[in-house]
Amino acid sequence: MGDPGDDALLVLFANGDGQAARDLTGRLGPRAYSVALRVLGNRAEAEDVAQEAMMRLWQMAPDWQPGRAKVSTWLYRVTLNLCLDLKRRRRTEDLDAVPEPQDDSLSAPERLQEAARIDALQAALMQLPERQRQAVILRHIEELSNPEIAGIMDISVEAVESLTARGKRALAKALAGRRTELGYDDG
């Protein structure tokens, strides 16, 4: 029968199917968490935001109208809004102190190098204006299309293109002097 789409799973959940909820959570939960982690820079807060976004998805499930929007687009938008709300409430926490998860398949020196790269990228991302950071994360880290991002951020595709281009230039400038330190030495 094939794998049901997000719309179908949400409708099944609204009709009392617990397995549909588990399937949809397994499919969308990690992506909501990833976006929240990149925007907030804090694992605990990202977990809370992802859980709250999923709770809101379950609450609105009975009213979902398949075909009007993608479930994932709706969830990304809610996740970003929750991140922005949280950031408005707190402005003083040191986000650079949060370590990133490490990949155990790498050797110790490779893990250290990768952690330095992740930390440098996260620090550079946190220096971007909020909207640029959101667009860059959604486009280049979450690999969403520009039209999907436009829908999530409620802006035009051209605005998404402009935000991502400016964000990429700012990231490149912020990281340019660190190529050797981060192990990207060409020679």
C-alpha cells in the first residue's frame, strides 16, 4: 500500500490512530528539533520547542485540511515562531557554551575538528540577523526549497533568495580567516 503521506497520517491520528502519531512524530519530530537547535543553539530549549510544536500539531489535527499546506511547512513555521518567542523572553544566555553532539564513528582528532567546525558555524550563524539565520538554516542545513521556506517565513521567494544570499556572504566573511584553523587548508 505504500508509506502514507503526512496529511494522511495527521488525519489518521485525528481519527484515533496512535500508530499514525508515532509515525508522524518519528518523521517530523527530529526535523523540528534540528531547526530549533540551530536557531536557539541550546539542546534543552530545542527539545522543549520541538515537543511544544508537536503538541500544537496534535491539537490542531482535527481541524487539518489536507492539501491547503504541507504538514511539515506548518510545523516548521510553528517551530520558528516558538523559537522567536523563547528568544524574546531570554536575551542573556551564552549560546556558544552549548556543545554539539559528536559523531562516534570519527576518530578523536576528527571529532575535535568537526566539533570546532560546528562551533564555528553555530557562532557565525548566531551573528546573523534573525531572518537571515532562519533562511540560511532552512535552506542550507535543512535543505528545504525556496518556495517551502517562503511559505514557512511568510515572505516571497525573492526575499528568501535575498536573505540566503546575504546570510551566506556574511557567514563566508565571518569564517574566512579561520580556514586553516578549521582544517580547510587547501595546501
